[in-house]
Amino acid sequence: MQNLARFRRQLLLVAIALVLVLPVLTVFSAWLPGAGNDADAFAVVREMFATVLPGYIRTTVALGLMVALGAAVLGSLCAAVVTLFDFRGRKTLEWLLLLPLAMPAYVTAYAYTDFLQFSGPLQVWMRANFGWEGRLLPEVRSLGGAVLVFVVSLYPYVYLLARTALSERAAHLMEAARLLGASMPRRIWTVALPMARPAVVAGVALVMMETLADFGVVSYFGIQTFTTGIYKAWLAMENRSAAAQLATMLLVLVLVVLQLELRAQRRMRFVTSGVGRASSAEAQPHRLQGARCLAAWLVCGLPVLLGFVLPVMFMLRPLAADWSVIPLDRFVQWAGNSIRFGAITAVLAVAIAMLAAYAARRSQDWVTRSTVGLISLGYAVPGAVIVVGLLLPVGWVQQALPQWGFPALITATSTGIIWAYLVRFTAIALQALQSGYTRIPKSLDESARMLGVGSAGLLARVHGPLLRRSALTAALLVFVDVMKELPATMVLRPFNSDTLAVVAYQLARDERLGEAALPSLALVLVGLVPVILLIRTMRSSAAR
């Protein structure tokens, strides 16, 4: 009987995993002959190699590497300052450094463009007061501008992981190095930073995946990367094969970065073993005063200023100047669409993740491990790749069976966009629920079975109440990510179902940045919710 229940659970899990991984598998079919492709696969590749592909590769790699370097330096430096040193205001700066996580990168791009561009208030004021003429500041919409936007928006990934590594693993060794006579600079360079290196690499990998998957910033700044190339090939050139092949190249690049992140995570687990939190006075942070305290404030305050405070102020300026440009009635409609998509996706994602996490707890066979692993990799798949993977088979069905209603189901209803959201964001819910399961001892499962509780009863009456907080957190994280998602939403949303993210992008692209301020700030307000939860978690961990 138990074997039959396990088989049914595995069958359902495999079916769900196939539905979620189908868009990714479909993209790779663009390299096969026939299969509804527009032309010979390798002929399309040769044409792209002779024209646009080298530029896409150079720009994408250059952008990813520069952002990775900037985020690594900024994030690890801030983590070292707030962890290894003690100064007035340190505990406040610890959580302030997380605020840029609430700012979508494309919102930061809109804010800086509005304020710093040639016709922006800063350059207008400088020309009026100093008599200068022409462009006075570098062009914001450039590769350098995109690097700055990504670095100040994404460095918290590196900061958070590096801070955890330094606070939990380096204290004992720093104390031992001090007793051996090592100076503070040498302790930092030879003990603390090498101990945090796996965490920094894992954070950098996350930053690179976010950068490679971005569409809003690079499209708004006119930077030719793989994501902009995919949308140009599909929507402007109407070449499905070219779009799908570009999507596979981007996916392979992201998977390489993901492998780097997984290796770094394994090294983090290895380094963690046997190292605990120090409690002696010698292992406490080094006290800073005077000029050194001021330097610490500057190091930690500048990222917060650039990544959160200034963008919010830049967005509030047009709202304070003229509220009449804000279509409040339509804003309610846009917010309603965003909330509807987010709520539906959150409920479905948590349900799927609950099933996957429960199956992983009950069974450790290779089928369950493989299917759960496939589901957990969804967040690494860029939204542009998911769009192509969903629309490519829709085109095939439309050509082969035009009388079927399947294409309209995907493109004219919420089915397609919810499917795309689930492919990408179910992994977030799964991670939250698996984290919740680690706090439930398996002895409870054995006790429930001895009392005659079946699988359904175990999940509903034992695990369910204990996982309520984790499920709520998972739903909230999925909801917020859906609200901010731009690439998939822009293409797959049904007619007359604009969301806050799509409207903000469209208004900013049309140079109506004053009207884009309200939906952009609404996204920032929503993004603050998981940041607040993260800050509360950090404080409770520090209290223990």
C-alpha cells in the first residue's frame, strides 16, 4: 500500500516537473531540423555570427563581468566593515544596506535617467546657474550607466552572504591570528576574506544571473544583450528560430553561472563544519572612533544612498511637482492586475512546492531527487527564455491545427502568463518550504504513522500547521517577485491586463517619467515587504 502511494506521488510530481520544464526543453528544439522552425538551424546561426551575435556576446559578457566585479567589491567591503568593526550606528547600517533589494533595477534606471539626463533638473540647473552649455554629465543610458545601476541594486546579494560567512565562521580564526601576533590588516586579508570567499562567489553568481536575465534596464538603455536580441528577433524580425537559438545560448550561459553558484554553496557548507560563533571578548568586532568611524559611515552609507535613497527621492520629485499627470483610476486597474496575477501564482506555487517538499521528505529515491531538482532550478531560467519556450510550440500548433483553441488559451487568457510565472518562481516557494521542513524532526512522522495517520493526514494535520509560517513566507516572496517581473509579463499578459511593471516600463520608454513614478514607487513599496522580513530574521538570529 505504501509503495502504491509512493508511486502515485512520484507520478504526480513527475507530471508537474514536466509541465514546468517543458518551456525550457522546447527552446532547445530550435536546433533540430524541421520541428516547425523557420529555416535551417545552422544557417540561422551562421547568419547571426556574421551580423549581431558577436556584439551580443561581447556586450553581455562585459556587462556581466563588470557588474560581478563591482558587486563583489562593494558587497564584501560593506560586509567586512559591519562585521569586523564596531562603531556608532553599525546595527542600523546592517539593515539599511539591504534596502536596495526593494528597488527593481529598472526602477533605479528610470530614476537616474529622469534626474541626470541632458534635459533633467540637475543639468538644467547647472546650465542656468553657471552659464555652461551642452552636455555636462556623462550619458546615463550607456554600458557604464547600466553597470552602476546593477551594482547599486544587486550588491546586497553579496553583502548578505558575505556578512553571514564572516559573522559565523571567521571570529575564532581572527582571534587565533591575533594571539599569534598578526596585525588587523593581515587578519582581514589572510583570514577573514579567504573564509568568506565561497560566500562572495555564491553571491556574485546570483548577481550575474540577475544581470543576464534582465530586460528592463538593458532595453531602456539601448544596450544590445542576449535578452534584447531575443525580443528583437521575435517581435521585430518575426524570426522564431533566431529567437529560440539566442535563448538557448543565454540559457547555457546562465547554467554555467548556476554551476559556479552551486559549487560555491558546497564549499560554504564544507567551510561551515566545525566553526561556530565566537563569544570571547577578543573575537568581538574592533572598535572604530573618530576619522575611522566616519570612513566606515561613508563606505556603508554610499551604497544605501545610491541604491535606495536617491532613486526614491528622484521618483518623488515629479509626483510632488504635479499630481495631475497621475491617472489614479487607471493606477487602481494596473495594481489590481498585478495583485491578481501575484495572488494566483503564489497559491499555485506554494501548493506545488508543498507537494515537492513533502515528497522529498518522504522519499530519497533518484526519481524524487531528480524531479525536485528540476523544479528548484526554475528561478535560474531568464524570463525571456521562458517566453520563447512557451510561444514556440504555440506557433507550431497554430500552423498545424489552426482550428484548435490551444494558442488562444495561452496568449489570450491568463493561462500563459501564470504558467510562465510558475516555471520561474516555484523554486522560491520550494526553497522556503524545504527550509521549514528542516525544523520539523522526523520523529513526528514516525509517531504519526504509529498512530495510523496516512500520507494525506500527515501532510494536512502534522506538517501543515508546522509549515504555516514557511508557506506564508513562500507565498509572499512569490507574490512580490511576480509583481516586479517584467519580460514575461510584457509579452504574455492578456489584452487590457497591464501590470504596474509593464506600465512603468512603457511610460518610461515614452519619456513620460513623471507618470511612471507612481507605479514604480508602488513596486518599491511592495518590494520592501520581503526586505523587512529579512531584517526581522537577521535581528532574531543575532538575538539568539
